Amino acid sequence: MIEGLCPDCYRKTHPLARVKRDVVGIVRCPSCGAILYRGGRWVRDPRVIEKLILESIEYMGRVTNASIETLSLRHGLNTAVVKIRGGSVHELISDYDEEVQVRVRYSEELCPRCRDMINERERAVIQVRSVVPMNGLLKRLIIDVVRKETIKNERSGFLKIEDTEEGGLDIKLSDQSLARSIAYKIHKAVPSRVTESQSVVRGGHGDKVITKLSISVALVPLSRGSVIIYLNRPYYVLSYSQGGAFRLMELGSREIINVRLSEIIKDGISVPSYETRCVEDRGSRSLEIMIGNDRYVLNGMC
């Protein structure tokens, strides 16, 4: 006997846990699956449901494990059964399992991002342009960045990507923070200049102000080995620094210059039709570049 009770009766009158709330509310977005969490945050993680239910339980004894045994989420009131493993309600009682029932009210509601997407509320646009025509490989790289960044952290907000008449891309989104994140990732992947501006689409004079973010990403898709025409002269790209400067070699004079990315965007460049190959001469390997009828040989560049 323990305090005049058998172990089973003692456990019933001294439970391991109790439910702190009468009802746990779970609100899920039917479009993206996000769950409304603390402070009005929407989280796209199904584990949040378990967290909300377990947070409603107060532990009275030493608990080693707690898990949801049964849960069926239908609109309205539901019951979740939580299995708790623990002990120490009394030193004479070893660890045992106990079940706690939690009442759950389930409902569905569109999260703000999905509501904007369904209503096609454009809150941001990323205008991607290039100093040279964008080829299919470069466009696929940009689209892949958009896809990965949209999936990352399970955020929604992407609306669509449109080709422009001048060969660029317009990326339209309903989430401004996601737009900035995508623009930064593009800038990190390809040498570029990023600028942004805000415009008021509605509101003001006491009403809530709604703005639209426009981000311009000017690409300079050059890397070591690129051959370009800059200021009417042929150059070979040696390197690019994260400080925003290209190191170029003039093919005729072999003069090496540093040109800032902003200068290339301002002055413009073109990519000629050219061929390259490695040639050997007296045991040394050189890079041969053919631009039309012009031939350039760079020693030790192969």
C-alpha cells in the first residue's frame, strides 16, 4: 500500500500529466499546408501540430517520453490521445505508461501569402537583365535559383516567371522578403549589380500603406576564359573578384587591366564568334584564340 492506496489507485489519483487547456486550436492553410503558430506565424512543418498538442500538457512527474498515439483531424472538435512514459510520482512505483486525452479544434484558413497568390496580388518583381543575350543555360540557372529559394524554409510567395521582349526575365512574387532573398542568390551565383526601389500601390492618409518592391538585377555572365569585345577591343577574362572587378587581358597587346562591373554595364560588351584550342610548340602549351581572321596566342594559358 502507498499512503493507504494500491499502486494502481495511487497512479490514478497522482497522474504523470494534466491538460492545461480545454481545447487546442489548430488552423491549417488548405493551399500550402502551413500551420498557424505562436504570434500569428505560419509554419510549413507538420511537426508543429504535434508541438501544439504536447505544449498543452503539464507534466507532474518525471517523463521520459511523450508521443501522440491517435489523432484524426476533421473540421470541428477532435480528440488526440497522447501516450506518456515516466514515473517518480512515488519512489515505490517504477516507470509506467499513461494516456492523456487532448481536445483539438481543427479549422482551415488561407495564410496571407496564399491569399495574395490566389488573388494574384503582386508585391514584388525581380527584373533580370543581361549585358549579353541570355542563353538557355543561364535562364535555367536563374529559374533553378528561384525554385530552390522558394522551397527553402518552406516559404510561399512565388507567382510566375515571364520572358521579356528584350530577352530578360521578370520574376513576380507576392512576398517581398522572398524577392530580396532570390535576388541575393542570383547575385551570388552570377556577377551582377542589384538595385531596388519601392512604390506605393495603395493606402496612405491614415490607411494601411501597401507597397510594391522592384528589384533590378543586371547580369554580367562572364567567367575565366570568356572572350569579349570591350570598347572595340578583344579581351580575355582572367578572373572576377567579389569586390566587383574583372581582370582582363587585351589580346593584341597582352595588357592586363581591371574593369569594374559597373563600368562594363555602363559601356556594354559583346561576345564575338570565336574558337579556342591548345597548341604545343617546343614543349610548351599555349592557348590559341581565333576571332574571324584574327589569331591570338596566349603562352602558358592552357
